[in-house]
Amino acid sequence: MKKIIVTTFLTLLTCALAIAQDYTTPNTGVTWTLDDIAAASPTTITITGSDYTLLGNLTIAENDTVIIDSDLTLSIDADKLITVFGAFTVDSNAVTITALDVNTPYEGFRFEEFSEIDINNATIEYGGGLRVLTEIFSIDNCTITNNVSGATTSAVIQLSRGLPQITNNTITLNENPAIGSAANSAVSAYIFNNTIEGNNQSNSNRPQINLGTTLANEPLQIIQNTIIGDQTLDQAGGIAIANFVGGNINAVISGNTIRGNRYGITILGVNDSVEITNNIIEDNNIQGDPNLGGSGINLNSSTATNAVIVSGNEIRRNLWGITMQGSAAINLGDDAGNPGGNVFSENENGGQVYALYNNTANTISAKNNCWIEGQQSTPAQVEDVIFHSVDDPTLGEVTFDPFLCGILGVTQNAIENFSFYPNPTNWEINFNNIFSFEKVEIYGVQGRLISSENISEGQQTLSVNLPSGLYFVNFSNDAQTVTKKMIVE
């Protein structure tokens, strides 16, 4: 009987010792790998080949660094959290950070203030997101998908301060928005060349990029991203930047493709400087209610504010093109520094096209835009798609003349027959610039601007150093534009 009792006691003691333990690095200024942590605390991390399992909470102390520099899979047990006070680097070709059981997500990551974070070439999935409290944060060429609420409940990448770098990532199908910051956080992120699609799976009233105030002297930059909605989510917008707390909005939103969301871009509150240029903003109409959304661009401020500069955008098939509310101000083209060049098409609700709805008392300069794509319109036709003082005398006037639609000075057939050679090509294209085009731009199939170059009249040669695939080449000047397909072999 005593032997049985002793054996049982030893068995229980062994099980107790095997229970997963939380682990904090010793704060001695050492760089650790996952192997080092497993050796120091084998009940925190276990290893089988290139498969690592985190069974307890892991904290990286302020003077320590943890680096993952080999291809591996790190599976994290339910509700476990990685907290970083020091430095955390992922720099290998293929690292996957996932849940031990995808039905019971881990808590995610918490990057404390003054920590240093650099994550590259990783897949981060089935966790509770990345709470970024530090100013020193970069994430590049990563896939962030199927994450839920945990370390953050506001966005899968939740920012708090500084100049974080979010570049070349794919961020899809997360419960919360893709990228966010609090209303009172001064964040001027660089958000470049990301594919952002189907986030805010909770279908709450939030956009996929949902940001608050910025630094005063450094702009928030949202550049060349593709932001695509999920047609089953009628509450998820595209981009929102809001200032309700007396901070700054200093932002550049340029070269993005924003398609299939509840709305495209909205700027709320007082701004210091905002430029919205060269974006493709299409089909942001999934909610279907013009009283609640559907604008390609919406500006809403209750107090007098600086004019948002808007030029070179293509705004099509939203419920509204551009809407103005409160005391918001916009510059859509003037005789000074804004060339206009916005193109509007089929922004319609209730059987009426609204390219621009000026529901403010402000006079708006909106020169040199194409208000009805595909035709040379009359002033009366343009007037019909703009709502302003002519329609309601309490509203401000929109000055839209001159306007540019169609081709001026040459026939449509001539411009459409413009071409370059060879096509397909390997390294260059040649063309005779008889139409006085001033600029040539190359776009990828998802609408990202790849290159832009000024050109002269006459015979031209343009170097093409691109991967194989389909591209679009846009030739333009102030009066005319034409886009041609290009195949690179």
C-alpha cells in the first residue's frame, strides 16, 4: 500500500514539474534564439526539428534581444502572449507564427514602449494581433491573416506612436481592421505597397485602415496599397483618418487602389495638411445606403479647416463621388499648384449622378477635372453632376470651368491608335511622341504605380526593367491621356 502511494506521489510530482512555465529572459544584454530559450526553460518552448512550440507566456526583458533567423514554425498555445521590452527580430526566408490549435488562438504580441521590433518574411496567423506601443517598429513582406481580438481589439496592427513602417505585406481576413491607432495617438506611419483585403470580419462600423492623429511635422503616408472590401461585409470602409481631440492631421494618401468597401476615404475633423492624389477609388458602395456611406471621398469637419488637396484620382461607381460636410474645405484644382485632373464616372444613387456634393457654405475651386468620363461634356452636363449653390442657395459655389473630358486638339481615333514597340518586350519600349505627352507612368495589374518619368516630344526610348507579366502604361499631358497594355516577357 505504501509503495502504491509513493509511486502515485512521484507521478504527480513529475506531472507538476512538466507543466508549462512562463519565462522572462534574464535581462543581461544577451541575444537569444528560440533554441536558447528552450534550453533555459524546456517547459516553455519545445522543439521537434524546425517545429517549435511555445507553451507559456514569453517576456523579452529590456536589455535582451530575441532573434529568429532560420526558417521555422512557431506554434503558440491558447491564450499565451509574447511581450517585448527589449528587441525582437524575425529575419529569415519563411517563418510561420501560428496557433497550436487554430480553434483556440494565442493572445498575440505586445511590443512595449522603447522596444525595437523588426519582422520580415513571416506569416502571423490565428493569434490576437500586434499591440505596438513602441516607436521603433517595422514589418515587411509578411502575411497577417485570420487573427482575432486578443492583445489588441482595435486592429490587427494597433499603433500608438512614432513612425512605424508597414511595407509590402498581405493583410487579410482578420476579425478587426488591418491597421489602426487611437484617436489621441500621434502616429505618422509609412504604409506602403500592402495588399489589404477583407479585414474587419466582425463587420463593425470600422474601415480597414482606421487612424487617428499624426505627428505635426512628419506626414502619415498611405502609398500604393490595394485595399479591397469583402462583399459580405457591409460595414467595413476603406481608409479613415480622424481628429476629434485637437491634435494634428498631416497625411499623404497617394497611388492606392480602394475598391469594394462601404466607402473609399474619409477625413474627419480639423486637418493641417492632407493630400489625396492619384488613387483609384471604385465601387465603394457595398452597403447600398447613400444616407450612411458610399462616398469615394468624404470630408467632414465642424470647424474651419485647411483645404484638402485632391488631384489625379479616378473616382468611379461609388454612391457619391466626393461629399463635403460641415465646414470641410477642398481644393480640386486651381490656377496655382493643383492641376486637378480628377476623373469621375457613374457615382450614382437614387437615379442621380453626384460627382461632387458640396453640402457646405465654402466656395470650392475645382478646375481642370473630367466630370463625366468618356465624353466631351457641355457646361450644362457638368453642372448636372455637381450639387452646390445652383441647387441650394445656402451652399457654396463650385467653380468647375475649365473642365477636361475626352481629348482636346486631336481626334479620339488618333490618340487611341497611339502605340509603342516592341510589345511584348524584354527591356525597353520605343514610341514617337507626336501628341506632346509630358509624362509616362507604368502601373501593375492591381493599379499600383511602379514608375513615373517625364518625356519629351519626338522619338523616345523607355527602359523597362520589370518582372514578366502584364502592365499598363499611361501617357499623359494636361489635356489628354491614353493607357496601353504592355506585356513583359
